[in-house]
Amino acid sequence: MREKQVQGTLPVPAAFMNAQNAIVGLRGKDLFSTVRNLALQGLRHPVHSARHMLAFGGQVSRVLLGDTLHQPNPQDSRFADPSWTFNPFYRRGLQVYLAWQKQLAAWIEESDLSDDDRARARFVLAQLSDALAPTNSLLNPVAIKELFNTGGLSLVNGLRHMVDDLLHNDGMPSQVSKQAFEVGRNLATTPGAVIFRNEMLELIQYKPMSEKQYLRPLLIVPPQINKYYIFDLSPDKSFVQYALKNGLQVFVVSWRNPDARHREWGLSTYVQALEEALDVCRAITGSKEVNLMGACAGGLTIAALQGHLQARRQLRKVGSASYLVSLLDSQVDSPAMLFADEQTLEAAKRRSYQQGVLDGKDMAKVFAWMRPNDLVWNYFVNNYLLGRQPPAFDILYWNNDNTRLPAALHGDLLDFFKHNPLTRSGGLEICGTPIDLQKVNVDSFSVAGINDHITPWDAVYRSALLLGGDSRFVLSNSGHIQSILNPPGNPKANYFENGKLSSDPRAWYYDAKHIEGSWWAQWLGWIQERSGEQRETLTALGNQDYPAMEAAPGTYVHVR
């Protein structure tokens, strides 16, 4: 069972979707050039193509006679309806589709394409195969049943949803009912106040929820490509409340959603703004050190800040660092990145500088098309063929609450993924200072998700090895977001831990201990040991120099 889990995180097509794909952005002509190459391959090798066409025709003949040659993936919920198994028409249709899929895969594998071209072909044909699945048509048996059950109303509602998405959602099927949630009303409701604001961020301090609190505060840094309240969705999922109830002083950065005026904001600009917030935390709490926590690109930002502080001999400001699904080693194998050549990268930079920003909706589209069955066709069937409303799900609402990246930061991230600078001393400069993570001798706690297709767990593991100090690594059983939102009491929560970090992530995994429950409790014990003495709780927020300006969640989180 464990072997299957690890293998499932890395090969094609699971690793298609990673942060690189969304930041680079695939162009239509990149994909069409691969289609053209495939067509040329078929014309140049007609015998090879004819052999596979004949093999496919033979399988279709057997299917029409009633043979069941292939079984769908048992985890593929698209074909869960009994009609695909017991109805002769649907069973034959499914068998033809599966035979076509397998013959296409065999045609690619047995071709004389290069490894890179073969990987590109798999990607493009997987997209085509998913789009042409019989479940995506009005003949879907579930859609037909719904049509009769609703007296045709499902078809009317589906057309209405489609028109609405064409007008208001860039033609993509909506993933969530946006009317069900409102930030500050039923999301991000933990009491707190904005106690500092600069051009790039608001700093929120939360009201304590314990009789005593630790001296050293926790500063949470979310990714710049998402809004902060993933750490404070509902009370039962709120990481902020969990930390508060266990005696930690909690501050959270809320990044401003940039527009074209802010095109020059780069990674160094964000690090400078974050250092201001760090100093405010120290001033308010009276603690010389602050514990940092960064998620995804926020992890990259706190690493860059620590490298900058170390170069200036001010690393004493940081007590510890926690990294959640964060890439510092950006070498990630992904077939989709094969499309991102020098020309594509430069074109991506030009586009964002012309516009001033990289729109979050564009990134969301790329993410969606990296996992089309889960993030596109699933909602196509639900919203249009079944005529149902998309679900009211707080995580999906947050995920669709898009933000933008300023052009300079987008360019920095492109260079980060292209050159992988943090793997060598001085490879990255921040605010004019060279970064050497091995000299950042701060204790660190890293969390990865075994099913994470955005920041694959082995890359997060290698990232932990780049850090100086005592490093601890935990592998959660979940994906990118669920690895963070993993509160105690979740019956599905479990994780792997191994105190000995070897150079090989798989060697670490096979020696790791499987532990039931949430990693939050393990992290809590770790962070409390690094949070100084306990004292009587101070209920006031801010201080004389940094008074409370407005109630949480503040202003920046509402900027569209």
C-alpha cells in the first residue's frame, strides 16, 4: 500500500500539475506544435500507425461482439454509474473508449519519438482523451436520468449555468457557489486587528485564546498568489485558532492584491516589506526573536528573508522557520515543463510586463487544465449536463478568490524555476545580498503532501535538505491544500515521519514511521519548545506605536 502511494505522486500524468506550469503558462501554439509533430510522425511511419489502427479495429470488433477487454480505473468516479457495466450500449461505448486510450498510449510508446517528444505527446493526448470521454456528452446515463427526473429542467438550468460562465467566468465551469461565502462573515472570522500596514501588506494580530501565552510570537506568511485566510477558514479548520488556543501569539501577513501600478514589485521588494512586519512583531511582543511560518511561495519568501538577514548578520531576529508545501529546490520533473523553452519563458515575461501583472485567473486556468478531470470536466458534468449548482465548499471558494502577481515577481519566479538558484551558494541575490541557505542555521520544520501535484513531496523534501540548522520533515497523507488544513480530529489524517534525513527521499520514506492523526500536534510540540517562556496573557492588541487600525480581516483581503 505504501509503495503504491509513493509511486502515485511522481509519474505521468500525476506530476503534470506543479507550480512551474501555472507560473510559466502554456501557450496554445506550444500545444499545437506538438499536435503537428504527432501528425507528421503518423505520416512518416504509416506502417507503424496502420499496425495500431488494425489492432484498435480488432479490439472494437471483439467489443461489439460483447467482449469486455478493459476495466476502468476503480478510482475513476466518472464511470461509477452501473449503466457503464450492465447496460450493453454503455458497456460497449466505454470499452471502445478504453481501447482507444490504450492503443493511443501504445502508439506513442512504440514510436521513435525522443523521450521529450514522447512526454509531450502523452500530455497532449491525455488532454484530448479526457475531453472526449463519453461522460462529457448528453448521452451520459446520469445526465439522462436527471433529465427525466427533473422533467427537462436540468437541461434548462445547465444552459443557464453555461451562459453565466461564458459571461462571468471566462468560459470555465464554476467550481464553487460564490454566494454561500463572505470573507469576514463566515470565513476569516477569528477576532483580531490590523496593527500595521505598508504599501504591500497588512499585519494582523489575533486576540489570544489562552490564559497564558508564549513570549516568542508566530508570524504566518501566506503565498503571494493566494489570500491569507486559508489559515482561518472556519473555526474547525482554523490553524490560527489552533495556535491561539495552545498559547501562541499569532500574527498573519495579508498581502495586497497588486495591479499594473505595482509591476516593479519583485521578490526583494516583498522581502523588505516582510522584514518590516517582522520588526513590528518584535516591537509589539517585546521578543527579540520571531518564529516564521511560510506556505508555498510564502516559504520561498521567508527563506529569502532569512538568507538576507544572515548576510547582514541579523539572523538572530528569527527563532525558527516552518515551511508548508514550499519549494526551495525548484528542480521538478514535469512533462508539461517540456513546453517551457527559452522562447516560452521570455514570452511569459513580456506578457506580464506589458500587462503589469500576471492575472490569478490565468494561473487558475492552467492549474485546472493540468488536472482536467478533477477541475474542469467534473464541474462541466455537474453544472451543465446535470444542471446543478456547483458545491458550497469553503476551500474551493478560497481557491477561486484569485489574486495577481506583479510582473517583476513573476519574472523572479520564472528565473527561480529556470535556474534553481538556492541550491548553490550565492545563486540568488536579495536586496543586494547573496543568499546561502546552508548558513541559515535556524531550526526548521517542513511539511509536504504525498498527493501534492503542485509542489511534489520529493522536491519539498530536497528543499529541507538545503537548510542549515536542525531540519525536521513530515509527509502528510493529503494534497497541496489539505496538507495544510489537517486539524486534529480529522479521521482521515495521517502522516509519515523519520528523524533521519537521508539524501534520497525514497530511502527516507521506506524507513519512515506511519502515524495516525494530524501533524499539527507534532508541530505544536516542536514550536512550543522554540517559543520561549510562558507569561500571563496580554489581551491588548498592538501598542502605542502600532495601535489597532481596524478589525480583522482588514482591507487588503477584499481588494479584487
